[in-house]
Amino acid sequence: MLFEEGLNMRWNKVKGVVGVLFLIAETVVASPPPIPSWVGGLVSVAAALAWLMMVLLGIKWIVADSANERAEAKKGMIYVVLGLLVVASKCTILNLYKDTASKAGITITIPSGLC
């Protein structure tokens, strides 16, 4: 008897949590956030930061005393290049987001200056 009451209490808590999650999901689906037009300017900022990071990591690689420090600088350069690839594929990512949303019946407009 006590065991069943404990299970019922836990089940009610789970139902409450799941209900809240569905409520949040419905709210998000009902009103998707607009994509701001200033996102296009982030590409320039990302490119400038990537250039700066490559210069600093290049200096770190040149003045490194050990193979460990050189490996760290090389790993940082790889991360910078991967980050630039993600930024460069912004149109593909945004169009995938738009297509997925349109399949769910949600209209999303991408500002004209982004892609």
C-alpha cells in the first residue's frame, strides 16, 4: 500500500514536469523568435577575431619552447578554422532552420541581408 502511494506521487510529479515541458514547447512553437538583421554583421566580427587569433596563435607556435606548447597552438588554430567554417555556413544553417520550421507550419523570415 505504501509502495503504491509512493509510485503514484512520483508519477504525478513526472506528469507535472512533462506537462510543463509541453507547455514550454507549445509556447516556443507558437511564437518563434525573429532572426535579427544584425546577425549578418557578426560574420565580419568573427572574421576579425579569427584573424587576430590566428596571428596570436602563430606567434605562440613560433616562440614555443616545447612540443606540448606547439601542439596547443596548433589545436587552437584548428578550432579557429572550424569556427570559421561554421560561420561561413550560416546560410545553410539558417535555411535548414527555415525549412524545418515550415514543415511544422511555422513561417520564419530571414532578413534579406543575411543570405
